Amino acid sequence: MAELASPKQLRTAYLRWALIAVPATVLLGTLSGTVANPGQGNPWFDALNKPALMPPGWVFGATWSVLYILMGLSVALILNARGAKGRGVALTLFLIQLAFNLAWSPVFFAMHQIMTAFALIVAIFLWASATTIAFRKIRPLAAWLMLPYLAWLMFAAVLNWQVHELNPRGVTVIQSVGDTRIIIE
């Protein structure tokens, strides 16, 4: 006869998953941002007209760090729910939305595709919403941990749209050795 796991064993199993999921999520998010050269110091981004709602640069790093930690804790709850109905679908949805999330910074900051990035953030929001719904069916706390992310995605989408509105034809940055020229079209 199989014994049920004690609360201590369940907590220990969750902590093991969290020790994998949280650093992995934070690391992937950090790498995506680092590769794309986001924010201040990026000549293209610095040349853009910014919306009045745009927070200072440090807010983005702090916010995304917290959001990636919450996402990692959330997915750890689902990873720990072995045998739960819908677990595979929920994890697949999480990975899809995370892949879209990791693509946003390179599309916006490195490729300078403002409207493609906007379409991407809408897709991220839809996939993250589906993920949250799937998580709720398995572990309601996992869904609650995703809500700040969904709220930030809505705010980020507004910022993305406003950047497009303020820079309808975009900005081209031409760099050569010792010279950077910015052309606002």
C-alpha cells in the first residue's frame, strides 16, 4: 500500500522544483535582455521619443526580476503537481508564452521592429492568460502568482503602442567607427 506524502515531503519536493525553475526562468530572461542591449545606452532606443508613462530604466530591470521569480515559483507549483490532469498542457502553454516573452527584447531592441514587438506582446498576453487559466485548474496559487505578470504585460503593451505612435516611421541608427548618426524618418 502506498503512503501519502507528508506536508514536509511535499514542501521539500516543491522547493527542489523551485530551485530549478526560478533560476532557470530568471537566467533565460536576463540572457534575452542582455543579448538585445535594452534600454538606456542603446543608441536606437535613446533616440526614440518616449511616452509620458515611461518609467525610469531601473524600474524595468527590477520589475522583470520580480516577475521572472514569480513565474518560476508558479511553474514550480505545476511541475510539482505530478499526475494532475492538464499538467502537460499547462507546462506546454507556459513554455510557449515564455518563448514569446524571450523573443520580445531582441525583436524590439535589436531588430527595431516596434509593431512586430507590439504584435508579439499581444501574443504573449494571450498565451500567458491561457497559461494562467490552465495553472488555476491545477494549483490556484500558481495562477495568482501569474497575475502581476499579466498586469505588467498590459502596461508594457500600452508603452509599446505609445512608442509606435510617437515614432510612426521609426528611427534608424547608422554607426561607423567613431561615429554614430541617428536619423529620425
